[in-house]
Amino acid sequence: MMQWEQLLSLKRQGDTQKRLRIEQDETRLGFEVDFDRVIFSSAFRSLQDKTQVIPLSKTSFVHTRLTHSLEVSVVGRTLGRTVGKELLVKHPQLQKVYGYQFNDFGAIVAAAALAHDIGNPPFGHSGEKAIGDFFEFGAGRRFKSKLTAKEFQDLCDFEGNANGFKMLSESKFGLEGGLRLSYATLGAFMKYPKESLPKKPTASVADKKFGLFQDDVPFFTEVAKELGLLALGDGRYCRHPLAYLVEAADDICYTLIDFEDGINLGLIEEEIALEYLINLVKDRLYKEKYNLLERSSDRLAYLRALAISTLIEEAVTLFLNHEEEILLGTFTEPLLNKSKFKAQIDDIIKISVEKVYQSREVTDKEIAGYKVITTLLESLTTALERTHLGEKRHFDSLLLRESGMVGESYASEYHYLMMACHFVSRLTDGNAMDLFKKLNGEIR
């Protein structure tokens, strides 16, 4: 069974001495430093120009990856604090012996939630698909014979979660350990603590995708051992318990916020939307207060806030009820899969899929995103390949200088291919479009 004393480790990459919670400066705790480091990072700031689901609209506000991440973090903080308060009652030694406070749980979940989308490429989830398709079915398939099975799978199933872990922990430009977040926060961040192969070895939610590129396996193994995560074999580990709360915060937000964006853009009829939300919160709805709200936008905001509060309470209850299974590594579903509101949640997601995710506005952006990303990868991988083989041309030098990869050494094909994917993944939607136009001969 995993132990909370280990799971709440304040250790950071490169530490030579143990960090004790009881010795922390209460004005700026280590877990709060994690939050600060994420929010001030350039990778986080770039999320303001990355599509969440719906491309930026000229007629109404919609969420970007940045606003979505901030909201998930707020929900995650409340989830962590509420759970932490109960866990300190159940495990009093955490406070009495080690000095942990309920706010620590909130700070860990908030920081991990803030970073949860930091590795996602431009153009929403289609960005991941476009990178994978380039290697599995496109011109990138030519590299398959030069890579191991796991290395090639890293590329074919390019995963934003694995890319996020790399961005948070990768040493570069003299910065050892990247952001040097606490191991507790890195553990809570890791939704899928496994390598790309074997692919979906079980039906567990932790095996649904992968969270580690091959280059990052040694460091995560160190993190997992420090935290006491249970090893399952085949490079797989049990989730950090707080990862379930990060996932719940994300599930709560995208279920309700994508739905709200669809309403604000006129993709979902307001009357239908209000009915769906009322079905979710009817047991807690103050009808007198609700009926006083004349504008539908105010009614929507009230129902959304009530729905978030309802699902937070539900997620907390489910976590505490299943804590022992979670610590044993036998809990295998997202928390909200066991919710008494699952039918209502599924109804909301279904209409979002039909009216929002499959809308013309979203589809057009995804089609354009595929073309942009495929073009960038073809140009970059070709330039890097020729450089690696000692056949670099003038155009290759220009492109690599533009992308900041001049002077880099390439230890292997896998190394430079990952560099190309990592570069593309860090681009904002606008940056990617600008470089695409340059490659097509458009001069501003």
C-alpha cells in the first residue's frame, strides 16, 4: 500500500538533502512554489494562444488552453483542500509528526492541474493526432526501421501528457531539472504513469494512454521510487492518488465549460442547455433565487456554478470512500465514473460532441491544423535528417536557425525527431500558422 508520508514528498530534482515539511517557511511553501514556477513559465503563457476545443471567436468569448487550465486549477485546489482536511483527521500523524496541513493537498493538486495541458500541441487534440499520423502513416514512417519499437510508438501516439512531463522536468540552457517541481506535484501531474508500450495492457484508466517518452523513463523511475508508487511491471506504475483529483477537476471543467462555450456561440440552444444543467443540480436548486434571474446568461452562470460545486462535493466523497483502494492501486476508473450524476454528465458530453466538437468551426480548424503541422514536421525532420547525415543544405540551416535548433547535437534519429516534435508542440496556433506561411513563401 502507498503511504501518504512518501506521496507528499517535497524533494526536487538534484536535491542532496531531504526537505522536511515541518521545516518549511509557511509564507511560501514548497508546493506553492510549484504553482508559481508553472504560472511564470513561458510554456504556460503560450497556452493563451492554443485552442481548447473551439477556435478563438470574434463574436464571443471562448476558452483557450490557458483559461481552461486556470479554472481546472481553481477546482483542483478546492478538491485537494477538502480531501486534505479529511485525510488529516483519518491520518493524524501526517500533521502531528510530519507537519502537513490541509492546504498542502490543495497546493499540490492546484499546481499539477495548472500544468495538466502544458504539453499539448497547437490546434487542440487534433494537433496530437496530426503528429502521430505523420509518423504512422505519412512521410515520417521512413524512420521506423531506425528506431526501437517504443521509440517509434512514442512518435506514432504522440501524447501531450508525456510531452508535458518532459517540458516540466527537462534540463536545458543550463537549467538542471527544468522547473524543478516537487516530486509530489510531478506525481499528481502524471495521469498515465507508463511508457508507450505495451499499449493499453489493461482496462485501467491509468493504462488508457501513456505519460513517458523513452528519454524521461529514468527520471520518472526515480520520482516513482521516492513517492513509493507501486510498480506493476512493463514500465508501469500505479497512479499517485492525487492524480485522481487532478483528473476530476479537468473532467468537471471540460464537461461544463465546453458546454457553456457552445451555448455562448449559439451552437447549443439556451433553453435546451438550461434544462440539461437543471437535471444535474435539481436537488440543490433554489427555485426562488433562480426564478428571480431574468437574463438567460445569469441563469446559465448560476447553474454552472452550482453544477461545479455539486460535482466537487461528489468527487471528494468518492475519493474518500475509495481511498484504501486508491492507495492499494486497485482503483481503476476516473472518480466521476462512479458518480450518481454520471447519466446527467454523459448527456451533457453527448450534446457537446454533437453540437460543439463536430461543428463546422471546430472541424475547419482541425483540418487546417493537420495541414500546418504535417508541413512543419516534414520540413523540420528533413532538415534534421540531412544535418545528421552530413548533407545539410542552405535551406536547412535557415530553417534550423529559425527554429532555434542550430548548433544542437543529435545523438540519434530518435533524439532529433523528438526535438522536432517538441519544437512543434511548443508553438502556439498563431506561431505555427506564421511558420507555415513562411514555408509556403508568404512574406509579411
